[in-house]
Amino acid sequence: QPADAFFRANRPVALTFDDVSLATLYSEILPKDADTSTALSEVLKLSIPVISSDMDTVTEARMAIAMALNGGLGLIHYNMPARDQVKEVARVKRHIHGLIQDPITVSPTQHVGDVLALIETRRFDFRTFPVVDADGKLVGLLSGSTVRERYKSKTVAEAMTPRADILTIHEKALKPDPIKAADAFFTEHVGIHKMLVVDDEDRLRGLVTFSDIDRILTESKSRRKPARDADFRLVVGAAIAPVRLPDGTLDDEKIITHVSQLVDEHIDAVAVSTAHGHTAGVGDIVKLVRDAFPDLTIIAGNVTSASGVDYLAACGANAVKVGQGPGSICTTRVVAGVGIPQLTALYVAAQGAKARGVKIIADGGITKSGDIVKALTLADAVILGGLLAGCREAPGEIMEINGKLYKQYRGMGSLSAMKAGSAARYGHDKTDNARKLTAEGIEALKEVSGSADDVLGNLVGGVQSGMGYLGAKDLKSLREKARYIRVSPAGQKEAAPHDVVEIKTQAKG
Ligand code: XMP
């Protein structure tokens, strides 16, 4: 059935991902040709409709860089001092793929023997080092062929290739596309395997290696286009805290100062993330930020109703997050007895979005690529927490328990996360006594799942496969074509592998 007829017929039963399946349709679309690009506003465009959640066990700079390189968006969490969050944003915006920004350097007065010892103790798998003086100026290149026992008593200055004989590139020449610039450099200069980047004062600004560029060029053939801003920087978003004054009113000045610092670092979106977005408090922050920054993409939430979407859109949000309690670490529904199963929530929210022309983001409860396909029949993008928390790019250490590798994953409404700063998201003050804070999330572990590249590659492959089954060439067509069918409990059982003993291949990394 088409969405209108289907959801009318199934009202008031609220449904979630596993309750429905999508009917296959005549198709001329091969999965690999399905276009997964989306937009969160007029200016913020992504090549995959996937956003990493602003949770302190999911998104900091490393995850945000991986998300943008894969064509998505990372939302950096706010359980850290505002200035640290601004630094995380800057790390993403300044990231140049392929450029080693802080290469290991040696000084001309060291001895080759010192360099050999450095390689041994730090276990470097490379032997070529730029040589810089005390001011950071490039004075030479110590090449692997001279880093030998036989030369150990020579100084670096004696063993290096002097500055006059090294080819370099000015940092300005890396723009707009550093990978293209490096590719051209290595093609022109046969046999050169290191490209040293310098500034106006001949200070070393970075290093690009031939093998990294070769690998990136090979990967980029299979990978989706990175999500970049108009100046070729990777895109990134950040959550902003609803900071309040002691009398409970919003601390407008602090909020605006924080957003200004993010804007100075060229932030692409801010997210006003709360458990209950259909509130005056959230509306007021959206209005405040919208008035001060008319062109900034604002994401706000979370809501599960058409009127909630309508309200936040009227306040100035470009995209509204939908989901209350579907998340894998959420206990909102258990604790507060509220929330709507996610697919129905997306349907009602989509009704509000259509009228307002805002975007909808499905946030929480996604455990497999099929859920993303279903969510995208009603939403413009999805937010993932649990599916990314086991990636090596997520914050936190890997721990081993009984021979298995895990990473921590906790709800932002869990007691420990609220104590670290996210209490306001749940309408509490972090200085509240722990007994007064009612947790709406749990602390958990996720099995380590390899790299974000691998995880996103599989998920997006699944989305394209779904689009192929529906004959949808792009996400707009997916939304138009989707036909739903309710699945019985027996049908749900049939949908997953059954009556076999599954052989698990070990995850990489
Ligand atoms: P998944 O299912 O991807 O969900 O792990 C991630 C989303 O869950 C929300 N979130 C919470 N919801 N209590 C809640 O009720 C919490 O403690 C909590 N922490 C995160 C959030 O929307 C996230 O993107």
C-alpha cells in the first residue's frame, strides 16, 4: 500500500522497522547506480544520507573525518568544554586527506645513530625524515638510504640531502584539491616518493607520501564522494548545549559565543539535541541561533509528531530529528512511558515536514541496513549511534573481555554521561545530586566492528540494494515509490537467517 493508505489503515497501531517490509517493484536500476545523495539544507549536501550521533562514545574529530570522507556527516558531542569542542571541529575542517600534518622531523645536529635509535624505540616503519632547524624551517631531507649503521657517527647535516636539492610544494598549491596536486607532483617528478609542503617562510607544513596517494586514489574509485564545503574542506557538525543561567533562563550570551566560535571554524551545522524538542526551551535556542546566523544549518530535536516538526521549523530549524526512545541504549520509553515506535513516528513527522519544507532525520533504533532503507522512505537521512560505536574511529579504548574486543557505548541520558555534561539534554542540571537524576539511558559495550569505512561501505551497499529492488534511482524516488506491507511474527522470523548454524567470519581490525 502507499504510505497514506497503509498508515491510515494501521492506525492507531504504531509500527517500527521490523513490523513492515517494503514491496519490490519493477526496476531498471542497478544497485551500484543508485544515487544516495541528500541535503540537510540548501547549503549542506551529503553523498550518503548517514550522520554519526552526537554522543560521547560515538563522535569526535576522528569519527567526523571518517564520516565526511565517506560522504556523510559527523555531529561532535558536547560532553566536553566548549573550547575543546571547537578544537575538534577545527581538526576536521583542517584535515587534508593524505597530508601528514605533523610529520616526524629530525634536527641537523643530531647523529644518524640517534635517528636509528628513534626508529628502533618508536618502531617506525619508515626511514626518511625531513630535517628542520629550531625555527621549523626546512633545511634538508634525510633519506632512508643514509639512515644506516655505517653512517651512525655522521651528523644529520652531513648525511642529508640539502634544501637546495629537494623538491617542495607551497601549501597554497595544494588547493583546491590536495590529492590531485600530489598526484600531479609525483607523476611529474619520477622517482620522488615524498612531497614536502612548505609555507612562505619555508617552514615545513606537512608531508605527503607517494604510497598514501596511490592508496587514496585506488580507494576513491570505490568510495563515495567525500562531503565537502564550498572551499573543499570536509563538512562537520556539532551539538550545542542548552546552557542556562542560575534562574533557569537560557544563557543567550554563552550560547551565541559558542556558536560564533564554531562558525569561525566554518562549522557546517549545529544540532540542538534534546530528548524533548517540542518545547519552548529548544524553540528559543533555535530562534536565538537563527536570528544571529541566518545562513547556518540548524538541526533540532527530538520530536515524534507533526506539530513538533512544525514548531521547530517555524523557529528556524532546517532539519528536525525524529525519535524518542528507539535507540539501542535508550530507556526513555521504559522510564517515562512516552515515545512512538520509530516508523510511525517518522510517518507522522514526515507529514509535518512536507507542509513546512524542512528535512527529517531518523534518529535511533537502526540496527541493520534494511532499517535505513525503510527510514529513508520517510526521512532525508539517518543518525547512527550503536552501529558506529564499535568502530575504531569512535572515542574510547578497545577492551578485551574473555578474548573478545569491545568498546564502551553509553546513552547520553545514562548517569555517567549526564554527569559528564549531557544532563541538560534530559532537562536536568548536571550539578543535581545523582539520586535526583533519573537516567534515560544505559551504559553498554559494543563489539569492535572494524573501521567506519567498512561499516559504512556495508550499510550504504545495503541501501543501494534496497533502492535497486524498488527501482529507485535516487532517494526522492525511493520516498515516492515505497509500498509497505505489515509483517506477521512468523514473517519476521522468516526474514532473518533461520534453521541453520551461522558461521561468523571474524571482523577485521
Ligand atoms: P542507536 O539505536 O543508533 O541510537 O544506538 C542512537 C540515538 O539514541 C538517542 N540517545 C538516547 N535516547 N536515552 C535515550 O532515550 C539516552 O540515554 C540516549 N542517548 C542517545 C540519540 O538520539 C542517539 O542519536
